[in-house]
Amino acid sequence: MPDAVVIGAGPGGLAAAATLRGRGVDTEVVDRADSVASTWRGHYDRLHLHTVRWLSSLPGYPIPKEFGSWVARDDVVRYLEAYAAHHRIEPSFGTVIERVDRDGDRWRLRSPQGERSARHVVVATGYNNTPFVPDWAGVASFQGELRHAGTYRNATPYVGKDVLVVGAGNTGAEIAIDLVETGAARVRIAIRTPPHIVYRELNGVPNQVLGVLFRYAPSAFFDPVAKLVRKLTFGDLAPYGLPMPDEGLYARIRRDDAIPMLDIGFVELVKAGKIEVVATPVGFGERNVRLADGSVIEPEVVIAATGYRRGLEPLVGHLGVLRPDGRPAVHGAHCHPAAPGLWFTGFTNPMSGMFRELAIDARRIARAVARKDALRR
């Protein structure tokens, strides 16, 4: 039996396994998919890491320089494949862990593919685990095409079509750009909460660098600075349907991990009228969508960039380790008092970068596990 089982063969799980093994911890990685980086393989074609290459490497193996500053989706997959090979990580694929239970001083992992037992379990099933689509009134009657952004690959099927994108996170914004550039007849984006918007890179400096520098700065200090920078860089976007948010940028990140939109051309297309900002949907008819401001539109296609849920409730919800929003109450080097030896990584989304956070979590988890095992001897 292994000393540790890591659930998930994405970047967080691979990083945790590599650092645990580096500390001499016998570790098995399991994943329900049939390959590493299964979530990344399914992302839309034009996706790049939103964080710069040199701040995104996982422990023990850097991202190759030839992948460029902003690493493309396919190169992220190549990197994670190479990472697993470099660290000799051979996950048990096609293994679905349905529930984790305490069994004496160990954890029992229940699976149709065979139960497992370990002193330590690292849950790395991913921030984007279960697609979420709101239960809009009348949505079942809609006869146009409705799909979640997780199934979107590229805009080729939508050339010449009227498309509504719902959700103004980075995914929604990039899909809207893709639709315009590929030739959709009309592109609208529905926004419920005005997003914070920052340049991905300004004067050669990635915005992520500021995120790292100000990771632990008080919101009261940074938020006014962020507000001023937005005014100076983008001007007043309120006439285009993008008013300045009431809540500060860092205050929002700390409350619900809602990172800002990283602008890679979205604002320019909005100002040019090629992307129209509209109110959020409140209901559907057979051929129309009713919006919160009372207007009615008739898109042929609706793409719901409405996010994901963590999907942890069946796995660990009975252990009392989740917050009301379904995210783990602790992560990294910390275990919940009710669940010693149960670790979580990849369930925060700081502006300093997801891959960077995964690397930090992995090192901290490995140190904490090694420390606890040393005390047992």
C-alpha cells in the first residue's frame, strides 16, 4: 500500500506527486481520465496560460523556453506529459475515487476499480471540475443551440451566426474575441457583475508580476491603485456597458477568487462595437432570451461561460472539510482538524497565478507530510 494517494493527474496532482516522491514518500496518482492533463486537453483551441512562462513552472522541471512567454494549450499538455515522464509518474488511469473515509489512522478510498488505503490523501481534482449552467426559466424550451463553454473548441461552427456569450470572465471574453475574429455575424456578451479589467502585459511587464508583489498587501492599499491604473489605461468604459465595479479588485479576489479579466483585445472590440455588452439573462423562450433590463434578444447560439463547481461533495463532503460554497476550508500545508492527513491543492485562484500556487502548495504539502511521517517513527 502506498503512503500517499494523489487524486488527479493534472498540474496540481503531478506537482504534489513529484514533491512527495522527492521527500521519499511512496505515492500513487489516480485519475478518472485516460491521460494526464485531461482538463487541459479539452479546453478551447486558442487558450494560452494567463500567466507568464517563467512564473508558471512546476517543481523540478521548468517549462521549455521554446514554448514562449504565454504558453499555448497544446504546449501546456506537452509540458505536463514531459513533467510526468521526467518524474517517472505513472498514474493509474480510469480510476474513479467515489468517496474518502477515515479508517483508523489511514484513509480508505472507495472506487469501483478497487479500494485503496493510505495515510495521506491529496485531493487535486481541479478548480474546473463540474460545468455549471444556471437553471434559467424556460431554458428547456429554447430551440437554438445552448452549450457550456467547456465544450467550446473554436468559432468555425458559428461563422455567420448570432451568438450570445454569457459570462465575462477570461473564458467568456476570449470566446467572444474568437467569435468576432472568425466571422460570427453578431457577438454579444451578457454580464451580471461588471468585471475588473487589467492588461495581461503592460510595457513588457506581465500583470502577474504585480499579483506576486501584492499577493499579501491589504486590499485598502492596493484597490485604489488598481482603480486608478484602470482609469489611466482604459478610460471610462461605462458607456460601453463596463462600469467600474463597486467592490475593489483585491477585495473581490479574496472574497471569492474572482480574478480580473486579462485584456488581450476585448476592450478594443467592445469600443469598436464588434462585441456588444448586454444585461444578464433571466429567462428563455423558444427563440429568444429575456434579459434583466427587460429587453429581449434572439440569438441563434448561447454559450454559457458560467463557470464550474468543484464537485467535492460526494468525495469528501461528509467529512466537514468544505466551506458553504463547496471549496475546501483549508489548502496547502494545512489539514482540517477533523481530517488529519487529508490535503487539498488547486482550489484557490490567486492573481499571482494558478500554476505558481500549485507549485507552492506541492512543496508545502510534501514538507508537512514528511514532517508528520518523521514524528511517527
